[in-house]
Amino acid sequence: MKIAIFTDSFLPGIGGTENAVLRLAKELSHSHEVKVFAPSYHREYEEKTPLPFSVIRSKSIGFGNDFWSMPALTKKIKKELDTFTPDVIHTCTLGTMAKYANTYGKKHSIPVACTVHTKYAYCYKQVFKLNFIVKLMCAHFVKRAQRADVLTTVSDSMIPELQSYGLKDKSVLVIRNGHESSQFVDIEVKKENRFTLLFVGLLSNFKNLSFSFRALAELKKRNRDFVFYVVGQGPQEKKFKRQVKKLGLADNVVMTGAIRDRGKLNEIYAKSDLFLFTSIFDNDPLVVLEAGECGVPTLAIAHTGSSERITPDVSGFVAPYSEKGVADKIEQLMDDEELLKRVSQNSATMSITWEDIAKRYVEAYENAIDMKRK
């Protein structure tokens, strides 16, 4: 099968969607012919390890930390598609790449599958303060999901989210992200004398780190001792450092910056007791699976995409969305070593391989092709 994947988020960008698209494309390319169409990011980029599929770059305009793709103004996009003659087009976006892919698919009778990873309303609320503008933007983008022959998302919570944007009479298939196993090795390291929490990811408002720091400030007021490793870099890094100092957490929070050395990251995972991930934005974060593989259970906010895989107090932990609720749960785990140990041993059970996920997508593609033939 020839599969054309369109995305507005890809290398050299960093983030969950970029990683998910990369890993899916790699897995699909084992048995199918794959081409990825992605933004140029205004600079030449070459993987250290050659990819098993070709990447065709669209012109793009950068603004802030994002890029607006312009496939309609990139002649080689159409030329590559015409030559490739894909059996199916898969859009992993609702942005401009999806608009182009939908139009091309309709014109050439090629089925289009669409996967939605992002809570767009949450993103736009960070930029536009007026709710009616946010609603207009979401209504505009959801039309692209409506046009897809097959629509998927990575979490159950995204279904009512899309419906709130205006999605109507459209079935949505949930296909969660996969996980690459054996990225980490089991090592023994000296544990901290203090209860050790960990966050790994982009240092942005989307990750709700400000909330995590406030919850830990509440914990510190109870005379509890702990250390919180924050691994990553991002646009709000300076803001978070100021907040840590203001909350009196300078002796408790260690901001390491980005760690790209897998061995050093492995050591931090190995000495951590709990992965603290309070994002209400993320839908199916890969980093939760990564932590689980290392035997580090996640504490997430209840009723969010981040918590959907977690069976509470079995494969991970959940807490209500309040600083007190999160502090209460961490305090419980500090006192109940047996519960923490038992759940740590089960934390890897949430993972699904990318091989299995790719098979589910191929089934979705085949359904889209069958629907187009009828």
C-alpha cells in the first residue's frame, strides 16, 4: 500500500505529535511504501540515522514556536503526489496540510484518513482572549475532520472535544499512540535520600508545570521533603525558574535543561519514585509510557487524556485537579511504600507496541479505501 502522511508537526520540531508521526511512519514503512509531507522549518535538516521513508518539505512561515505550512505554494508537493499515486492519504493535523490533502484527495478520488492529536481550543485560548474567536477558529478547523473518510484520535476525551467544535454525525475511532520498547536498560543507581519526582518534556504552559509547582509548594508547607527533577527546555523556562524561587522551592526543584544522552536520562528515571504529569492539554503522552517502561509510575490528573491509560493504584495514580488533591496523593505515596512499589512493577503494562498500532491504522486505511469504492 502507498501511504502519504501529511503533518504540520515533524522533525526538527520537538513534541508528542512529532514523535508519534515519526514512529508511526517508521513502523508503516516496514510493510508499505510511505512518504511524509511536512513543513520545512526554514532550514535544512537531516536525520543522523537515515529514515526508511522520504520526507517532502512544504514552504512554511514561522511565528513564535509554530510554523504555518504553505503546501499550495510548494510545487513539488503536487509533483510528488502525482508521481507517487498514493492509495490513501493520512492527515495527522487539522492545519493547512490537512486542507491541501483533503482537496487533493477529493479531486483524485483518494480516501483520506485523519488523526486529531491536539486540543485546539486549549491552544487558541493561550493566544486569543475572546471566546468567540476561539469558537470560530475551532469550528473552521473541525470542518477538515468532518471531510475525512475515516476519523481517528488518540484519546476518548477528544471525541466530546471535537463535538464541542461542531463535529456532527461522524464516527470517531480511538487509536492510541504506540511505544518503542527497549529504549532503556535496567540499571542500579543510588537513590536520593528524599522522595524523588520527575517531569520530562517541553517547558511550556501547555504542560501545566505552574500547577505542579503550586501543588509541591502545598506539600512543602506540610514539612515534607522531596526533590523534583524537571528535564527539558522550552519557551517558558525562565518563567518557571522565577516561579520556583518565588514559591520557596529552590532547594526542592532541579531544572536540568534538555538531556539528550540516553544514558544520563536513564539514570534520572532509575532514581525517581514518581513521574508527575499534571497536563490537562495532552491526550495520550508518550512520556507517560516511557516512564512506565522504566518502572516509574505516573501521577496524572483524573478525567484527562493523560490519565486514560491508567488504572488508578494499579498501573499508575490519579488525583483531582487541585493543588491540595495532588499534594494529598503524593503524601499518601510517601507513606505507603508498598503501594508505590506494587504500582511501579505494573507501570509498564499500559504500553502498546507501534507494530500493533500500525496494524490498526492499516485496517482504518483499508476501510477508507473500501468506502471510497462503494
